[in-house]
Amino acid sequence: MANAALNQVAREEALRRGPDCVVRSLNWGPWAGGMVTPEMRDHFAARGIATIGMKDGAHAFLRELQYRSTDPADVDVVLAAGI
């Protein structure tokens, strides 16, 4: 629900601000550091859910900030780890 609400707010903000402003709603999967404890990492791994590495997450974040879409409402991005 939180991601859906954030996506909607980002779409409205992108339309309000116009094409010169980049607006993104980044819907992150679990990161390998920070909020994911070793127990949570094991829980995700047992279910086939990979965590996002710190370096990979940082690169994805920078890549998304640089992306320009021709559609101002194209704001929601789901970021997950590769397996």
C-alpha cells in the first residue's frame, strides 16, 4: 500500500512540476545491509528472494536519477536483486 501511495504522489508531482523535473518513486526490495538482519536475510534466501548488494543498490539509485522518460507520469520503479 505504501508503495502504491508513493507512486501516486510521485505521478501527480511529476505532472505538476513538468518535464524539466525528474521525479521517481523507488520501490526497493530488501538490501543486504541496513534493515536486513542476518535472520531476515536467511528468511528471504529460504524463499528464493535475493537481497540487493550495497554497491548494486547505489548504482541502481544513480542510474534511476539520470533516467529521463518522455512520459512525465513514468515515475514508479521497482528495484530488486538479481539471482
